[in-house]
Amino acid sequence: MQVTREQTQRGVSLYPEWGSLLGGVFAFLVGMIVMFGWQENMQVLERISPAWPRMIPLTALLFIILGVATVLSSRRFCLSRSGNGKPGGLSRCGQGLALFVVLVATAHLIFNALRIRTGMDSLWLFTIPSGGPFPVMPTVLATCFLLLGTGLVLVRYRCAFHVFQALAMLVELTSLLALCRYLYGGETPLFNVQMAFHTALCFVILSVAVLCLRTDRGLMALMVSETTGGVIARRLLAPAFLLPLILGSITEELQFMGYYDDEAAHTLFAISCIVVFTALVWAQSAILNRNDLQRLQAEKNFIESCKLTQALQHAIDEHGIVAITDPQGKIIYVNDKFCAISQYSRQELLGQDHRIVNSGFHTKEFFRQLWTTIGSGQVWKGEVCNRAKDGSLYWVATTIVPFLNETGKPYQYVAIRADITERKRAEEKIRHQLERLSLLHHITRAIGERQDLRSIFQVAVGSVEDQLPADFCCIGMFDPLVNEVTISCVGIRSMELAPELAMTEQARVPIDNNGLSRCVRGHLVYEPDIEKIEFAFPQRLFRGGLRSLVVAPLQVESHVFGVMIVARRKPSSFSSGECEFLKQLSEHAALAAHQAQLNQALQKAYDDLRQSQQTVMQQERLRALGQMASGIAHDINNALSPAMLYLGALLDDADQLDPQIRDYLETTQQAVEDVAATVARMREFYRPRELQLVLVPLDVNRMVKQVIDLTRARWNDMPLENGIVIKLKTELEEQLPAVVGAENEIREALINLVFNAADAMPHGGTLTLRTRAVSKPIDAGVADLRERRFVSVEVCDTGTGMDAETKSRCLEPFYTTKGERGTGLGLAMVYGVAQRHCAEVEIDSEVGFGSTFRMNFPIPDEPVSAAPRKKVSAQRAMRLRILVVDDDPVLLKSLTDTLEADGHFVRAVNNGQSGIEAFREASGGKEPFSVVITDLGMPYIDGRKVSSSIKEISSSTPIILLTGWGERLVVDGDAPLHIDHVLSKPPKLGELREALLECCEKRVEVTAA
């Protein structure tokens, strides 16, 4: 029913709006048509009928202006687009046009009164075709324009509403009088109103259109209202306006046709009006009666609705908190629950706004959004925190419903609330618990990422200070032996307070009969106020301004190894949830600390194991290389033996040789000796320095210069052939202390390092050789121990460098990054030399920044003199019969030739069995062999069997063992029992002669005995 009424009212209100628009448009069109008639001299447009008066151009122009002013003053254009209810710009334009019409009408009246002809009526444009005088606008017509224009000017002023309506009605009556003249003929009964027909019609329609501009008061307000008077007015006004005119016109026309005379016409007109209006009144009465019955039924329904509304209101009052406010937010109604929860009386609340219970919890933007929502007619729902009269806070779930008037604007607001304070408290408690769990999870993850105790403790203490928060926080380690807690970590914010409490890091806190004693037994201790606790530790905290204390144990498997101490300045400031949080945090921190300790121990064990494994693997590789080298040493030494023997024989006659040839021979002999020494060292990568290694004082700077000369071809000449320049830079410290060692080995090691440095600079660079004296502590972990001095030799390059993996494996045998060009033995030999000389090898390298190899040779505490070199005796043994046993025919020939050149009788055999038979045969004759020279490794019967067989035949015959493993047999003590002298291949002629001489002397001594 309400919707239907609103729809009806909305439809009725549209009639005046469309009436004002259509009336203004009609006047505008009539004025334009007449102006066109004057322009084209069409009298039908000027006067409609030849006997009727003309509409002059000035009248047509004023109708055009008034029509436009009426349209602009209508409701559709009168309000501003901002919607603030003030006249808009178009409405002001309409008032301006109406004011122009008023001015023109006033001027015309003045000129008529003064009888001044200005040509205004023709607009100074038009003339009468007949040449007569131009018609003048009658005074009554100018007066109507003046009245209607004034009404349009006053249309929007509430104070002049009655004047506006009266002026429009006066123009309406005047125009009706003029219109009746054309309907009934003759003169008007009151005064002579001379208007053209379309002028009178325009005034009738335009005055109605002007009346339709205001529907809030007066006649038009009644017309658009939903009251009974409005309904009757709308239904009777049109018949009352039109029927008399129609009936009068019909009766006059019948009288003119002669059907009856004047008296009968008047009677017929009166009877017709009575019948028509009686029927109208009867019909309207029936309609009103039906409406009254509907109204009575509606009132009955309304009473029932009121009862239902009262019941609903009672139910809402019992259930919720209800408040009703006016559009300005002033409280006009509150129920008892509102008074109870707010603790204000009803008299204190009425007339106030809701700022009286504003808690300040919400922002201004929150309430601005609320008022924007309900001000636009929408329902707002939300949760609001209010403050009661005693200052306590309470939460309400609020629904605000705006009640709208017929214009769609709220005229009151109904707020229904429900108390949700307990729910909000529960949510807040749950939120705090979730925050603590999230914080605990965050701290646990942060702790889990740390691997040392201090980092774990710093994360735990820092998180408590920032998130809990706390005024003082620290962690101490418990020592049960001395019954003390040692502070190991203090929070950053607690650093300022720690000295005052004497609880800085490493400070000791004795355990007395207080919270600490209970805590180290595994209990969480909470003291709400430590002011009255007389023990030393709580009083220490109290003197620092702390009042509330929590001590949580760091416990793993019933073992307490530390405590977490957290304190605040306010008493009773820790909640049960915070205490539980600290307990859980201490458990997580304790577990993480325990895991960190286990991880450190495990990591140390793993590092030791890996180091041991690497050491064993390296030793095994070196041992395998040494054993392999020992296997091939025999063959290489056999191949070198002839060269060594023949060179020795040739150099015996060096005085008779050309000096250049002698130099060539000596160089060749040195090269053969270096090859032999290299082969001998290949098996010694894994062996310590051997006892027979000849150590002499060495000038390292002189040796470095020798290395530069020996390697010049590799780092200078060969790169220059390809346009590559390697610059040499030497930094040799003067007066460098001497070191002891084997010169040939150290020189070869430095040569290998220079070769590697040159290979590492394929595009050129700088090669630096540096020597200096350095000092290092004997034990790097103890600073006050005596230092050891070293001579450091560095070979630096600016080449490609090595990555971490290459750096860790470069000393391994057969590991190379040179591809087919490398053997992987160079650096392994360097490492072997360093091991035999008790030297250190250090490597600094980075990809793209070159490498530095550093060998640190220890400086002896006492000066070492050079070991006297054995002078090979120039004396040769007397003529001997020598049996030579060897499976190498080349060695047999070279050895035979050399010994025969010395004057000895030599018999050579190529296997062990032949040697034994030859010795047995000679022993039975008159010329036995004086000396036997035999090889060790021979097929079927080796040197051991040969020596044992010969000793069985003749125990006094000396036996010389000539073998490639000779040096190793002496060091290992593995020489055969029946051997008198051991020589290594390749044999030197001098050593061979000396061995033969010793054997002769020994044989003479045995014979004499």
C-alpha cells in the first residue's frame, strides 16, 4: 500500500512539472509562428481571422522570452547540479529573462501614458502593408506581461509566494475575459479587453504554466497532494473550468440558430450546469465513500501493525540496545539496556549525540565513513568500542538503519546494538595467544638458523626485549660445581641497566635460597613484586628499579644448564600467558642450544675425520706413486748406467781433452745424475727425509738466481716466439739467513714452480720471485710461546688462478689441469721435497687474480757446517779377476769395457745360473775370481741366490751388489746378508773404483788373518 501511494504521489507531482514545460514551449512556439507570419506577411498567422485583432511583433517577442523563462524556471532546471537545494544557473537565467519582460512592459506603459510612439511595437522592423498606422500594444496587454513577468521573477522567493500566485491568477482571469469575447461575442462585461485570440490563449496557458512552477504551497500544493481535497480538486477543477465554457458556447450557438430565445437560453444553460455538476458531485461522493471504507480498513490494519510494532519493539528492547537519533545525530530515544550498559540515565542521554560514549578507539575516518553510508540511505553494520560513564570500555555489534522521507532523505536513524564485550575479550585473548605462538615460531626458526650458543641466546633475548617487551633480560649458564650462574648474554636494551645490577656479561650470580635456586631445579619462577623479598638476588634487581620478575630454566632432559631472567619495572606486570610464553621460549632455546653444542661437537669430529681421511688418502697416493716409481727405477737406472760409466771413463782423461768438449761431457754427466736423482725421488713422496740425505748450508738467494738462469728459456724465450711477454720481478731480501738442505732437490722444486707459473700465464703477465725471513709461533693457538724463524721463498704469477677444488687437490700426484701437456707430478714433487726438508707449503690463489706458492724452510737454531764430501780416491785397485753377472747386455758391455780399461780381467755372464757355474768352475782352478759384481733383479735366479751360492763356495770372496734399488735397500735395511758392498745404478766410475779398492783391502785383511 505504501509503495502504491508513493508511486501515485510521484506520478501526480510530475503533472505540474510537465505543465510548466509544455506551457512555456507552447508560448515560445506561438511567438515564433507569429514572428514568421510578420516576416512572410501571412495575416492568418498574425490574426487567425480577418475580423480579429493582430498579435504585434513585440507581443510575439515577449511570449518567446516568457516561454523560455518559464522552461528555465521549471523544477527540471531550477536546482543546481550539486543538489544543495539552491537555485541553479539556468533558473537564474530564467529570472533574468522575466525581469527583461517586466522592464519592457513597464517602458511600454510609460510611453503609452505619455503618448509617445517609439516604434517599439513593431520592433523597428515591420510595417503595415496597407500603409496605415502600426497597431499599438493595448495597456491591458502590457499590464499582463508586467504581472506575469513579475510573477516569474518572484517564483523562487518564499516570502513573495502569495504575490506570485495572485499575479498569475489575475493574468489568468484577464485572459479568460478576452477569450470569452471570442466565444460569445460582444464586449467584456467589466472593462474592454482587447487581445488577439492567440494572445489570450497564450496568456491562459502561460499563466497556468507559471502556477505549476510551485507545488509546495497554494493551489498547486492542493492539486498534487494525496489528501481528499487534492483528489477532489484534481477531479473537479478541469470540468469546472471547461464545462461552463463548452455549455455556454453550445447554448449560444443553438440560440443563434433560432431554436429558442434569450430567456430559454439562460434557463437551458443553468439546468445544464446543475445536471452536470450534480452528476460530478454524486460520482465524487461515491468515490470518497469507497475511499473512507478503505481508510477504515487501513486504520484497523494500522492498529494491528502498531500492536505488532510494539511487540517487536518490546522484543528488540529486551534483546538489544536501541537508540533513535534525528538527522543531526541527537538522541531522541534510548531503551533501558542502553542506559544500563552506558551507565548514563535517560535524561543524561536525550538531546546528546553519541560522542558522550565515544571511547576514542576509532579514527575520525571510521565515523566519517559511517555517516557517509547512513546519510546516503544505506544500512551500516559494524563493531564499535564505546566508553561507559565509569570509564570502562565495552564493545557493541551495531546496525544503523536510516528512515527516509518522501524525498529519499533520512529523517531519523535507528541503531540496534548487541553487547559483544565478552566475545571481543575472548578474541583479544586468542589473538594474543596466536601472536605469541607466531612470535615463538619466528624465534624458534631464527634460533634454528644459528649454530653457536651466543647467537642463539642473542636472538632469544632480543626477541623478548622487542616483542614481549621487557625492561631487563639476560641469559646465564649454570655451573653446579660452584653453584653459580654466569651471565653469558645481556640484551642490547638491557646493557644500560646491567652495570647498575652488576649483571654484565661474565658476571657471576651466586645461587641462594631464592628464585634462582628453584629455577635451577627446573621450575618456572614468577615473582609479582620483589620489593618485599629479602634475598640478595631479588634485592639487587629491586635496587635497579625492577619490580616484577620471571626466571625460566634452560632445561634438556631434566638437566638445567642455564636460566633466562626477565624483569619489568611495574609490579604484577606479567600475565599468565606471558609466563607460559617465556617457559615455552626457554624450552625451545634450551633445545636449540643443546643441539648447537651437539652440532659443534659433531662438526669438529667430522672435520677431524675428514682431515685424517684426506691425510691418509694423500699418503696412500704418494705411497702408490713411490712404489710405482721404485718399480720402474731399475729399468731407468740400467739404461743410464752405460752413459754414466762411459762419461766417467772419458772424464778421466779430461786433461787431454779440449776444454769445450770437457764442458760438454761434464754437463751431460750432471744431466744423467739429475735424471737418476729424479727417479730416486719419485718413490719418496710419502717418505720423510732420509738419514743419508746430505744437508748443506744453502744460500737461497744464489739458488733463486740459478733457477732464473736455468728457466729463462721457458718463461722468456719460448713465450716471445708467440708474441707473449712475461715480465720477471725479483724481491730478494739481503743478508738472508742460510738454510740446510739438498741443493739439487730444492733447486728442482723451484724450477717446477717457475714452470707452473709460466704455464698459468698463457697471455703474459708478471712472474715474481721473492725471498724473506719470517717468524711464526710454534703453536698458533698459544700467543706467548716462542716463535720459529723461517726463510720464505715465494713464486707469484698474475695468471688464471685456481678455484677452491683445484687448490685443495693440486698437490695430489697425477692431478693436472693442463690436459695432455701435464703429468700431474710437478707439484707432487715439490710437496715431497718440502716434506723431506721439514718445510711448509702455502698456496694463495683466486680465480682471475693469479697464484702464490710459498715454501717456508726452517732456519736452524745453530749454524750448520757443510758435510764433508767424500773425495773419490784417484788410486785404482790392483789387477783383479772380476765376475760380472747382469741380465742387461748393454750394461754388461759398458761395465766390461770400463773395468778392462782399468786393467782388470773381466768375465761377463747374463744370468744368475751361469754366474754361479762360472764362479764354481774358476774356484776349482788356479785363477779364481777376486770380486763378484752382480745385479739384484734377474729372471729365475736373482742376486740374492747368486750371492748366497758364491759365499757357500768361497766365503772370503767379496761381492758387490749393483742394482737400481741400491739406495732404498740401504735405507730400509733390506740388503742381502752375503753382500759386502751395495752400489746404485747408474754407477759412477769413481764409486765403482772405490768399492773395488775397499774389497781388495778387505780381502787382504781376511787372507792375512
